Amino acid sequence: MTAFGTMKVFGAYLILLGVVGMLVPNLLTNVIGMPESRDVWGRVTGMLVFNLGILYGWIIWTRSTAMIRFTVVTRLFVLVCLSAFALAGLAHANIIGFGIVDALGALWTESALRREARLN
């Protein structure tokens, strides 16, 4: 799969995750072992994740390879941050799962970028 293809898959994942976060945020908090919340911040987070998914769509549409490369770094950073939150006792360790998904997606995209560079 091309780097743009990996971004399509990851962008769709973010859009889906964002919609779930906006509509039923406690579904996600239950998955990561956090207590249910009645405030708006879970929905706000869902909106931000949704917007990232839309941004990934824009990156694909504009064919911005530089932005694709930058997302590899930011997606790896998600794993670092979520792991730190869990280690600091700020979140249940289950939250690291979302970071692992981001990191695996980042490595998949990086692999596709390298493969495309070798072919060109």
C-alpha cells in the first residue's frame, strides 16, 4: 500500500474514533478504564480527533508528502505521551493501546514512504 493509502486508513480510523468520542464518549472512557464523565471534555476530544481525521483527508487530497512525513513523528509522540500518562498514574494503562495503534500506523506509513523512495 502507498503512503497515501496508509493515511486514508488512519484518517478513516480517526474520523470513526472522533464520531464515537463526540456521540458516546463514555464508551471510549470505559475501554481505557477511566471513570464515566458527564462533562463536555470527552466530546471535545472526540471533535479534535475527528478534525485530525479530516486533516489527514486534506493531506491526501493535496498530495503533501512533507505532511505525511510529519505525521509519522506526531503519531509516535502519541505513544510517548499516553505511556507517560499511564506511568504517572494519570490514566489507566489501557490508554497505551491507542498509542500503540498510532505508533503502528506511523511505522506502516514510514515503511511505505521508504518503499516509494526506493522505487523512485
